[in-house]
Amino acid sequence: MAEPDEKNLELLSVEEAAAYLKFSTAFLYKLCKENKIPHVNYGRHIIFRKTDLYNWLGSMVTYSEEKLEA
């Protein structure tokens, strides 16, 4: 098995993830409660892998019809 890339293991707190995504912490907690964003509950803490957040954002991209027809 390959060694995990240190960049892929970067963990973020709720505050750090909110800053990275430019969301409020309240909105981020709401997304976690509704299981709409990848996260890990570790005891009373919520943590995020930065690569999971990046991939999650990428999966949310939508294009206008003009862009699709081009």
C-alpha cells in the first residue's frame, strides 16, 4: 500500500474549514448535522480533510446551458 501523501492528510477544524470554504461556522455546522458535507465526528470534535472539501466543492459545480451548448 502506498504511503499517504501528507498534503492529503491535512486536517481542518470547523473554524479552519469555514475559512477555507468562505462559509460561516454556523452554516458549516448545519451542513454537518444534515450530512451534506464530508466530515468526521471525533468525540465532541468535527474534523475535515482538506482534499475531501476540495472534491466536495468540485462535485457541486454547475454550468449554464450556454456553456453546455458551446
